[in-house]
Amino acid sequence: MSRLSINYDSPAKKKSINSLLENALDREKKLLLIASARTREKLNKFENEYNMSSDEFFQLYQSGKTDDRNDYIDWAGEYHILLSINEKINDLEELTIEYN
């Protein structure tokens, strides 16, 4: 779990900074969820076309058991993007903010 500690110079700034930070984090999470949904749609097209889950495909791709067709390269790229997005979402969800 990550922890963010914020110290205030004055009590008057506490409310403003708190609101600003929470809004920014909420907005970032919403954008990541939108990106995740769009990437998931792209992955679903590949999964339907090749009748295989992205997890299954990526394991084959990583072990060199697929060829180098453009679809596979694109599929692997989209899957990698989804993993990155999910990692960022998890980081945000695990973030604890301490206000001092």
C-alpha cells in the first residue's frame, strides 16, 4: 500500500488542497476506467476472432508460440496496455492519503 502524506502551512489551505487532490485523483481514475473499457473492447474483438482469451493468447505470444502476424502484434500491444492501465488503477485504489 502506498501512502501520501500532506502537511499544510495553514488550516485555511487544508480544505482547498484536500478538494483539489481528491478531484484530481477521481478524475484520473475515471479516465483510466474509460481507457480500460476501450482497450477491453479491442481485446474482445481479437478474442472473438481467434476464439481465445487474451490471457491465453498472451502466454502463447510471450513464449514464442505464435507467428508475427500484425493482428498478434496489435493484440499483444493492447493486452500490455490493459495490464498497465489496471496497474495504475490498482495503485490509485491502494493509495492512502494522510492529512496533517
